[in-house]
Amino acid sequence: MNSDRRTGHSLKPELWDQFFKGSRLACARLITLVENFPELVPEIRDKLFSHRRSAIRIGVTGPPGVGKSTVTAALARRALKKGHSVGVIAVDPSSPFTGGAFLGDRVRMQSLIGDPHIFIRSLASRDGHGGLSPSTPYAADIFDAFGMDRIYIETVGVGQAELDVLTCADLVILVLQPGTGDVIQALKAGIIEAADMFLINKSDLPGTESLLDSLRFIFEISARQKTIPRPPILAASALHNKGLDEASAEMERLIHGLIQSGRFQKKKRLRLEGEIKASILQNLWEQFSTLTNAPEEIQAAADDLLKSGQSPYPFIRKISSRIKMETVNEKTCCENRR
């Protein structure tokens, strides 16, 4: 099937032919489709799956204003010099009022535009709440199948809750800067555990040594230290092109270790497990919704619960029982048809 009747958009053979022949326009078109028409995602991913080439996905995360875009551009530039083919996915925050996004990260990467070995794509965060757009992993798969062997994923700066990058990236670089209280954020569980490497950007600013010392101290007292080595903690200034050669070399060392240890394959397997579970849940819900008026019942139940102040769990158990019954009935019907 090459089209979706609900959207009217088609996945014509010519689009695939152009994509696999290296058309950047076709690559951009596919990313637009997974971004705007989620119902086409299964068909697109099914077509791409056997063409993926095990690209390394590098997440670049951190609070707003620390220079993630400049760092990403600097690391991408060095990857290009080493002969890598690079994809960059820059996620910009969507407006809570209009849903639009400025997509300004590409402005900061102007020096890279025009190189045939790099593809930069901005995505609006839309309904994503963990620092990424819902379409980010699909865009990464498209880049992978297009031949990119290094994919940089720059997240929205949302602090310690920005953990979607953990499931999407193989390696996570946490970018901080001195003088902004980032150490307090880093102390909070979550984002400090997500990072494989810490990069203190804008190291020409006062407070860099204090921040470095604080981070080292955090890991000395952390229980994590008992089983996991301390991640590299480096200082750099992307704007002044200082310390990025060392950061790039350290990143490559980590990638080598990731592959040699087997953790790269484990991360890929976990991504597949998550995708399978999410797809099953989505399919079950869609199937159940077509057989019942569950969406309307849920809306009505929420209204009633707001008025009564009662617990929602009796209703949840009721709906769950019906899902089980519908599943059993569907299985019985299938067996009878045989």
C-alpha cells in the first residue's frame, strides 16, 4: 500500500527511488511526512528498516542558553573533517499559543550549510515534553537509511526533565556553562545520570573552575561511582573554537567503547523493544476504540468524576475489563473463521 486515505498523501515509488539514489529533496520530504502525518510512520519505517546502517546517534542536551547549537555545529564540523557523513536534528520549542516554532538553530549552523556530506533539519517540539519532537526518532532513522553515520540530536533546553534523549541517542553530551546555577540542576536525579560526557561551554567566563570542581565532587560522593566510571568532564568555548578538538576526540573514544562493550547493540535493542510496545498499545487502543464508544465514555466519565470528586480507578478497571473481553471475543472470532 502506497497511500493513506485519511491524509490523501502518497508514498509513491518515485519518492523511494529518489531517496535511495541520494536525493536530498526526497529525504526532506520523508521527514516532513513523518513530522506531519504520524499515520504514515509504520509504512515509512517498514520500508526503511532493512536500509538502516547503524549510525551513531549523539544527543546534545542542556539548559537554555548554554550554546548547544554552537557546540553541535563545532562537533559536526570535526566529524566532517574525519570523513563522516553527518545528520543534524535540531529541536526548537513550539509556541504554546500558536504551535509554531522559530527554528532558529539552523541560523547558528550557517557555516555548515552547503556541504554535501551534512544534512541539517530543524523540528518543532510540538507535543513532545521531554526535550524532543515526537518525530525525532523517525527523522533519525531516515538519516540513517540515507547514509549518515553520525547523527547529532540537539534537544530543547528544558532542564532536568529532558530525558527523552536517553531513549533516542546512543551517547549523551550534557552542555553546561558557568555562573548560571547549573550545578544545582545537575544535582537533581535524572539528567546527571543521562550524560555520558559533560562539556562546560563558555569556559572563558568566570566560575568555570568552580563548576568543574563541583561536578567532580558530585561524582565522588555519588553512589553511581560504585559501579560506573565518572564520565569525562571537559571545558571548552565553542564560540572561540577552544577545547572542541579535545571534546571531539573524547567523544570518539566513548563511541569506540560503546561499540566494543556491546552497549551499542543493547541500546538498539532497547529502542526496538520500546517501539514494539508502543505500537502494540497504539494498535490495541485503536482497535478497542473502533469497537466501542470508549473515547466518548472517557470524556463523560472525566466530567462526572470532576463533579463527584470520586476516584477514577473503578472506571479504569471497568474499561480494562472490557478491553480484555473485546480481545478474547476477537480471538474467538478469528478461531471460528478458521
